[in-house]
Amino acid sequence: MTEPGAVRHAEHAMGTVFSFDIRGAPTRAVTRALADAVAWLHRVDEVFSTYRPGSQISRLGRGELTEQQCDPEVAEVLELCRAAARSSNGWFSATPGGRLDPSAVVKGWAVERASQLLYDAGARHHSVNGGGDIQTRGEAAPGRAWQIGVAHPLCPGDLTTVVTGRDLAVATSGTAERGPHILDPHTGRPATDLASITLVGRHLTEVDTLATAAFAMGDASREWLRSLDGIEAFAVTADAQAWWTPNFATYGRCPAGR
């Protein structure tokens, strides 16, 4: 049930469902911003979908366009991909399997931009959820933080942890919904060490990208993630064990033991 003064909207785009949850009575500016955010998601799909042969990213991958001939957002996303490859020592790749596919950046980036449209219009308390990758702003209610359940990758219907906080971004990479689809860029084969990894930070573009690199890296990502400022992680291994970074308990519930 929608709370009094709240607006909720679900939109199918980019092969998934995007859910908007805006708290507080909506103004005309917020209503317009929601429409703009929805239109933005569909535009991103048109430009970046690897399933649309006529999308700019597909044409760029086939050599029919140059980066300079594409919309400016394409150059922005590809630079984010290059930066992620550098910061992860090559564990992030925009060409998994040898084909141009920046999808691991695009969804989080698109959600964060949609959230910013709402925030700039005055919606200071909201969440935007793109297929389980979530950007929150403000609070769920006065004095009450957002709570985000993280699905257990090996036990359908169960939660592995709950993340609680304000102004948070949460992204999960794993095998639960699409099976083994994240490739180890060094071997070209699916990464298999982890069943899922959830990252928590402030900006979804960053945490979504890092989650993909961390999943590809597997158990070795544990030390790398400890070195990143403002990022915490919770992982479930392929053999159903769990590990987490030292300060993850600030945001999430951790199982007993380690």
C-alpha cells in the first residue's frame, strides 16, 4: 500500500523493472521530474542496448560509428569504463568476450542520473531501484532509514542480509537471476568463486561498476575492497560461505561467525 503523500511508479526498460519510491507530497516539479526520469531511462535503452542492432553502442561496436559520432553520453560512459578498468587492474572490462558491452556501468549510471533529476526537483527523500541496484536519498520516513533486503543467491526467497541507511547506493552482482554471466576478463570464462557480492557506498555508478569488477575478481577482491574509501561489501561464496569488509556492519546485518 502506498503511504500517504508517497508516489510509487514501476517502469519496464533496459530488460528489467525500474521502481521509483518518492516520499512526501509530490509537487508539480517532482511530477515532471519523474516523467523526465522515465524518459531518460528509455533514451538510455535506445542508445546503449546491446540487444538493439540499431543502437549507437551496437553500431559503435561494429565499427559503423566512431565515438565522436555518438551522443556525448556514450563518451562519458566509455570513459567511466576505462577508469574502472584502470582502478581494478583490468578486472573490469567493457569488452567482455571480445564484444563492446558497457552494460555493467550503464544501469547504475542511469539510475543515479534519474535519482539526481528527482532530487534537483525537490524530491529529497526517495529511492530508485533498477533491477536490484538501488540509489536512495534522504530517509524512508522522518527518523527512519531506508532498509534494503539483499536476496540470497543460493536460497531463493531468503535474504542474506539487510542494508540500512540514508543516502546510500547498493549494488549486487551475482548468478541468482541470470546464472554465470560475468566473465573473468583475463580468461574469457565465467567467474565462479562467488555466488554474489553486494557493495554499499554513496553513488550507484561507482558501486555498480565496482561490484562487477569484484565479482570477476572473486575471493581476491576481499583485500582490494578493503583498500577502497567509502565502500563496504558483503559476499556469498559459491560454497555458501559469507565474508564482509570490516565496516559492513555499519550498514548491514552480518551472520554469526566468519
